[in-house]
Amino acid sequence: MTTTHKSPVDMLAEIGRALHGELWQRPLARDLGVHERQLRRWITEESPLPADHGIFPELRELLRRRAQVTAATAETLDQWMGAGHGR
């Protein structure tokens, strides 16, 4: 399935796994400030999750922040290893 053909629920699950691994639902609900039950309703499609829902810009920001932190941590590790550690 191409990215453009993924449903909002598919994107939610993919992002949740990218941020938190297989046990993503509770931490993602906490990140978004929504009750875990609401997240489950979206996943099971009990409640609609339109593509223009406000959580998607929040998710994009969470992903970007995680990428920045990961890149900065990798740089710190490179510097640490370059200083003779981790051999």
C-alpha cells in the first residue's frame, strides 16, 4: 500500500509504532493528550478519524522532534567515541 493510499488509521498505527514500538497505544495517547479509549476507538473505527483531524499535525511534530533528538544523540555518541571511548 502506498503512502497516499493509507487510511488515517493506518498512518496513526505506523506513526505510533515508529515512535513507541509495538506497545505504542498507551504512550501515544499520552503524547497526544487523549484518553487511551479514544485512541482505541479510532483504531477500531468506532469513532471516525478524518485525515484532517488535528492530531496529524501534532504527530508530524512529534516525529520531527524525535528525529532531531535522535540525530543529536547520534552526534554526541560520535564525539564520545572519537574521544577514545567505546572501543
